[in-house]
Amino acid sequence: MLAGALAAAAAAHAQPTYAELAPILQAQCVMCHSGASAAAGLKLDTLEGLLAGSARGPVVRAGAGEASELVRRLRGTSAPRMPMTGPPFLTDAQIASFVAWIDARMPAGSPSAAVVSTPPRPAPGEPVTYAHVAPIFARRCASCHTEQGRMGPAPEGYRLNSYAATIATVDRARVVPGRPGASELLRRVRGQARPRMPFDGPPYLDDADIALIERWIADGARDAQGRAAPIPVGAAVRLHGTLADAAQLDALPLRGLAGARVDRARVGGYVEVRGRVTSDGEIEVQRLRGR
Ligand code: HEC
Ligand code: HEC
């Protein structure tokens, strides 16, 4: 309906105003782009914030819609594509409205109600999806875990600025869908694995956010459209935690220890586990080492 209304607006005066675009920003952007921890330092909850740009510079160039970073992100010619939760991304008609607005030098239009940001939460009984957890990663993690962030290249080569990157298994899996205990990401935000994340904490994530991430992984690390991720059979993992018993990392059962290389590991000690994900989502240990 929004898309239709906007397409009609674009056709009618071909010159949308900020007031007409604000509902799109409200629905798709401000959960990450507002407040003190706004993603990339870009606040999209006011016209002033949008015009002020991000920590990297302006995102709109008056008169040059297609060349503006904002439009390049919406089209995906600049990565990661926005909104970070996508797909779904904006419709072609919605993107065209942003282009027309910037080409027309960003007219404000009639003052609109303040855009407000409320963290998206799943309805009771509904699975947690990437749409619910992405704002946490965007606000608290992506400033470092990006191509060139606050600490240079992404730490450990791990990016947290898109769904695909978050669940990628290129070097190793940091998220094992359906297995929170086998997911180094959850271990790091809980502080079971050190250093605890976010690296610039405290403050660390609050209990509600940690519980939400745990449920997201337990529910299958679903994308924003609710599709569960496959178990990355054979993927490497590297986990840190406490050896709670001879075959258990905290509450996670460890398989195949008989064939693993074990160094200086003692029950009750802090250890590193390297292994692989089996077809049932368990962890088969290749190496266990005291740290
Ligand atoms: C789930 C969180 C999230 C949502 C939703 C989101 N963004 Fe972003 N956005 C980010 C993050 C994180 C970055 C920094 C990504 C990077 O470069 O690593 C970013 C970067 C950007 C940038 C680039 C800033 C620069 O100068 O490099 C623009 C422009 C942008 N977003 C616009 C939008 C728009 C417009 C929307 C809504 C249609 C949107 N974003 C929705 C998290 C989000
Ligand atoms: C200030 C920068 C910074 C922020 C913010 C940050 N990290 Fe990190 N992250 C690091 C550094 C540095 C390392 C490597 C630390 C080490 O193991 O020595 C790291 C490592 C990790 C690892 C281990 C990667 C691997 O390959 O095993 C995970 C998982 C992780 N971070 C998740 C997160 C999450 C989730 C957040 C947000 C809640 C976050 N980080 C926020 C800097 C950061």
C-alpha cells in the first residue's frame, strides 16, 4: 500500500518531500539509524540527521540522486545493501522517490510527526528472525565488524553487517543454527568466551538482548523473512569456554574426543576447542587445548 501510494505520489508531482519519505525511514531504517548508537553514526530519524550524514561523510548530494551514497546503498551498488535486514529491500518505486527527492535538492515538505524508533520484537509464539537481532549487531558490533571499521579490517575477518556475513562459514562458523552453545557469537556476548563482546564494553549487551540472540540461534538463525538457515555440515568451529567435565564445554557436549589432539586441558579450566559441525549439528572435536 505504501509502495502504491508513493508510486502515485512520484507520478503526481514527481517531486516527493521528506514528509512523504519519512514513513519509509520509520518502517525500515530508524531501528538502527537513530540515537547515540546509530549505525555508522547516521541518524535517519530527522531531516537534519539525514543531511548531517554518517561518520564517513554526507550520504546525499543535492541534485545528484543516483550518485548519493544513500541511493547507492538502497540499490546495492555500495555494500552492504540497505536496509541491512534485507531482503526484502525497498521497491524500485520507493528508491525512485529517494532519487527524485535528492535530485530536487531535498525539499522538507510539511513538518511530519517525529519518527520514533522502537526495537522490533517477535510476537508471542513467533520465531525470532534476523529482523529482530540485526539492530543489536548494527548498533553494537558493526562499527568494528565491517570491512574497514574502528579497528581496521574486520576482527578475525568476521563481519556483522549483513545476514550472509553473520552466518557465513568461510573460515569457520560463528553461528551454528539450532545450536546456541556451539555458536562462538553467543559465547562471546555472554562472556563464556574471552574477550567478551562487544570488545569496547562494558556496557555489554543486556540480558534481554542476549536472550533474544540465543533464541534466534535456537530457532534456526532465520533470515528476516523467517527462513531457517541450513546446518553447516562439515564447517569448522573454534570455541572458547570452560571445560565443565571431561566431555563438555560449559553445557555443550563434545563428541569424538578419543580421536582428538588434547593439550594441557583440565576440567574446570579455560580451553579452546577446534572441531567440525556434524550432520546432526553436534561438534566433533579435533583439538582441545588449555589456554
Ligand atoms: C538492521 C540495521 C540497519 C537497518 C534496518 C538499516 N541500516 Fe543502514 N546501516 C547499518 C549499518 C550497520 C551500516 C554500516 C554498514 C557498513 O558499512 O559496515 C549502515 C550503513 C548505511 C549507510 C552508509 C553510510 C556511509 O556513509 O557509509 C547508509 C546511507 C544507510 N545505512 C542507509 C540506510 C537506509 C536508508 C535504511 C532504510 C531503508 C537503512 N540504512 C536501514 C544498519 C542498518
Ligand atoms: C570495538 C571493536 C569491537 C566491537 C564493537 C565488537 N567486537 Fe567482536 N571482536 C573484536 C576483536 C578485536 C576481536 C578479536 C578478539 C580476540 O579474540 O582476540 C573480536 C572477535 C569477535 C568474535 C570471534 C570471531 C571468531 O572468529 O572467533 C566474535 C564472534 C565477535 N567478536 C562478535 C561480536 C559481537 C556479537 C559484537 C557485538 C555485540 C562485537 N563482536 C563487537 C572487536 C569488536
